[in-house]
Amino acid sequence: MEMAGEVPTRPGAPGDAVSGLIPDLVVTPGSAQEVSAVLRASSQRGWSVVVRGGGTKLTWGAPPRHCEIVLETGRLDQLVEHEPGDLICVAGAGMTLGRLQSLVAGAAGYRQRLMLDPPQGDGATLGGLVATRAAGPLRARYGTMRDQLLGAQFVLADGTIARTGGKVVKNVAGYDIDKLLVGSLGTLAVLVEVAVRLHPVADSSRTVLLEPLSPSEAGSFCAALRRAPAVPSLVEVLWPERAVLVRIESSPEGAERQAERVVALHPRARVLDEPEARLWEQRVEGRPWGGSGPVVGISVPLSAISALLELAEREAASGALLELSVRGTIGVGEARLVADPQAVSRTREGVEKLGGQMELHRSGAEVGRLGSASQDPVARRLMKAVKTALDPGDILAPGRWDWEA
């Protein structure tokens, strides 16, 4: 198998395997035109292509059915533009989050960052963050990459180079194809360049802890917090620890006042000193990805947070649920389960009975494709229609989303 053109190419090796599939070739394009040439050749020959950025989330979604080409984005790592006065940054999709944060932090007279804290964040690429919609506790205030993404340049499966969105915070012209790419796991197009919004870094922070809690107490506290005159950047409900961690970031005076308002919501809530706050925030960072076992994303209506924690209690008691982290003000989070198909299916059924949804992020041979996509038949038909329109030959990560199941 040969790839035409001057794109750096080498034979695939065991270290390049994607879910056990060793590719025939690994290509490393350095421009949109080179990505276009790779996809055009692959589409003409019917070769499947899996995109690899930092490689931190290749296990997300279902395993692809086959993989002839791995397309690495490491050479697409240029900083195209940084306008600190407008809080805008444009960079190659292969740039890592850690490098981007260092570059924007180096702008003299400004303290800015991209407000995302996904698992394995520093090594994750910007394109990977779009493709996986990965986010951490900061999602409670700043949302996911969908909320930070202003525009993108990408290449479709037939080699067409396209651009959508813009470099301003408000842009309503055209169809938001870039938003369709968020969470698509590389099945719709290959990202080349992204434009994102930045946020200023706060001068001070305070951390509030409330423990131990029953499911109903935790749900009531989160409901009260949503009505409180405070704007927390982090609200993590941790189970089975039975704790809620709240972080306020603002000016020194603003952080202090808001922390006092949060503490007033419950008699056992307390402001942590800096050493204890760092210890708790280290526990939150990267959770629940640190241990083994499948990791699922969960979302439930806000009114069902207490019921979700009751479900977590039952599943933890049975040994099925190992860790749960929920953003208490928005009802989304992640859980780490035992590697058992029945446990994954039972948890999904319990979440759906609450009116919620579950996605399988990190799987394994034991759980296969269970929960890898929405169970809603209407949503499946819509996703399949988008896939057919943008990648009619099904060459981009075929099978990663279980469209037909």
C-alpha cells in the first residue's frame, strides 16, 4: 500500500494499533492540502482512516471495524493567531492543550487560558478536544469545547477543504458544521485548524467542602447553590465519598464573599485552607480516569441528581460502580464501572429511567460497544444522515459510532 504525494509516510507498527488493529500506513500531513491529498487518495481506494492527535482518547467510543491508515496531526501544531485584546486564539488542530496554555499565558500584560480541563489534558490536542468533547470540572462554568469553539478549518472524506464559523464570539452566518464535529470522534471530517475563545485567569480562589452527605442532601445543596448569589467555577459531587466540592474564582474580595454565601447554604459546609484545598482538587483532577475499568459519561435532568446518587449508592454496594463525579449545577459527569457488560447495561438502564443519557467513553473487550451511542432511534437516524452526507464512503473511523445498532 502506497500513499501518493510527499506526505511523510511510514509502515504501521504494533505501537500504532487502534483497538488492536495495526494500520498499514501512518501518515503525518503538515497542511490542509496534505490532509486533503491523503483523504482523497484514501477515499478513491476505499481505505479507512483513523485520526490520531495526542493519542489520549483513542479508546473513546466503539472500536473501529478496520483501520488501514492512521493520520497523525502532530505537524499541524502552529499558532496561527493570538489576539489577547479580543480573547481569541487560532491554532493548528495538532497543537496540544498544554502548549497552547503556555503560549497564551506568555502574552505580556495578559493572564489568559482556554478554560478546559479534560482528562489527560496537557497531552490532548485541540482537534482531539473537539472530536471527543472532553471536559472536566470546569465544565460547570465554562462548558465544553462546543462553547469555546468559534470556527474551524477541516477536510471532508473526499478531500474537500472547508472552513466554518469565524474569529468573533458572536457569529450567526452560515450553518454550524463546526459544532457537528464536536463529539464526532473523527467520523465526519479531519480538523486542521481551530479558533477558540479564551478567558482571563482570576486573581484569587476559595474552595468550599461539604461532607458527608446523603443523596437527598447533596441534591438539595446543589439546587440551593444554583439559586445562590455565587458563580462557582467548579461544583463536583463525589461518590462514594459523599462529598461536594465548590471552587470560587474571582478577585480576592469577590472570592471571599461568594465563598461565605456558599458556606451559609449548609451548616456543615466549610472553607478549606490552601493545603487542604490543593489536596481535594488533586483528587478531583483526572477523576475517574485514574483507575482501570470502563468510563461512561452521564447526563441527567437537574431534578434527578439525588436519584442518580441513589443509583450510584446501589451500584457501588453491588461492586459495579467504582467512582462517580457529577457537575452538580448542570447534571453531567462521569462514572468508572467494573469491566462487566451487565454492569454497564444496568447502569445505562438506570440512568435512562431517570430521563438521562449515558455514553461509553472508555471501553474494552469485556464491554465492546455497549452504550457507545445514543439509544434514541430518532437521534440515530439523524446522526446516520449526517454521516452519510459528509462521509458517504464511510472511510473515517468506520464503526466508532454504532449508527446502525
